[in-house]
Amino acid sequence: MSLSTIVDDVSEVHHRIASTAEQNQAQASVITQIRSAVSGMDRNTKNAAMVEESSAAARLLMEQGQTLAEDAGRFRLPEPIPSNVSPAHGGQKEVVLH
């Protein structure tokens, strides 16, 4: 094997290593982009889950509010006592004439 053949072979190996390094760099760049996209999707998924939880909580609060309004609607306050009527002893009303 001649010295020029060795130089040529070393040069070929050098070019192949350089080409492999360039391809590795390109793959690393693509992996970084994929990682960024996956991270964005993860954030969106978490946001969607939070929106769903908030929506469910809002529905529950609305239902509870409706139930409370229905329950409160069952209570009736007595008619106001006219100013010329005052309660007497024993729970009976006594008419006071002015």
C-alpha cells in the first residue's frame, strides 16, 4: 500500500466523519424542534384539562345555586303587620285604634 493510498483513505474517512457529524447536528436540530412541539402540546393538554375542570365546577355551582334558589323559594315571610295592629299577649293580635 502506497503512502498516497493511505492519505486518500484517511481523507475519505475524514469526509465520512464530517458528513456523519453534519447529519447528527441536523438530527439534533429536528429532535429539539420535536421536543418543543411535544412540550407545546403538553401545555395545551394541561390547559384543556384545566378548562374542563373549571367548566365542571361552574356547572356544579350553577346546579347548587338553582337548588338553593328553589329551597329559599319555599320560605314565605308573614304578611307585614299594619301599623295600627300590635301583637297581644298569648300570640293573638290586638287592634289598637288611634
